[in-house]
Amino acid sequence: MSLTIMKRIRFCAGHRLFGHEGKCAFFHGHNYIADIYVTGEETDEVGRLVDFAHLKKAFKGWIDENWDHAFLLNVSDENGIDAIKRVEPSKYFILPYNPTAENIAKYLLENVAVELMENQPHSVSKVVIWETEDSFAEASVEQSSEFMESYPEVSAFVKSYHG
């Protein structure tokens, strides 16, 4: 039998979509919700896949440090990056692609979750990003492996840019 748990994390961030043909090309922000799913078959001696407190500390900690009240920008958006750097103080995070809900979910699953769950018995199976109360994007392990095989330059960028 498969078991799944989910931890919900809320954060606020600004972004813009480089090359977008409409209003999302402008700087704007969202009150995001990240749903982090862990799936497995074996529980620990207490009966848990992973302690919810661990998920909260790890993921909320990372999101608070890197994305909460920050601007998420595409590495190709030189104008946006230059503009945000002129604001003091400023907090921003550079992604290897546009900060769409889809790509934010992918980044959390493929990069952040791998690092944060390194010493845990189970890994993150899915990430859902709610951009608004009506719109979300989902990245799952199946989608992630196909994406990374198709875009090895993204994996290389992440390793080189964010260490």
C-alpha cells in the first residue's frame, strides 16, 4: 500500500515573465501556496513517512530564506535583473527559466526537494504551486525525470549558478 502526506507552505513573491505577450511581463506578485507531497510505503517506528515538523522546517526555511518577499526572475531577463539590483535593499532569486507556476513547482521538486530530503527515507513525489486561488501547476516525479532528460542544460545551470 502506498501512503502520501502533504505539507502546505505559504509565501509571497514577485516576478515577471520574460517575453510574455501580456500583463505578466510587468513586475507583479502573488500570494503563493506550495503543497509538498511525500509518498512511500514504509513508515518509521512512530508510524510516519516523514515528520511534518521536518517538512515545515526544511521547506518553509528554504522558501523563507530564498523566495518569500523576493523577486523571482529568469536568468535571461537582464533588464529585470538590472532593475531589481538597483533597489536597496532588494531580495531576488534567479531561475534558469521563467518563474511560471509550472517552473516554480519544477524547481522545488528537481532541486530544492532533492537537497532538503537527502537524509530522509522517502523523497518528494509531487509539488503543487498555487499562484492564485483558481490556478495551480503541478510537477511530479514522472514529469520531472522527463524534463531533466530533455533539458540537461537546466540541470547544469542550477548546479553552477546556485552551487
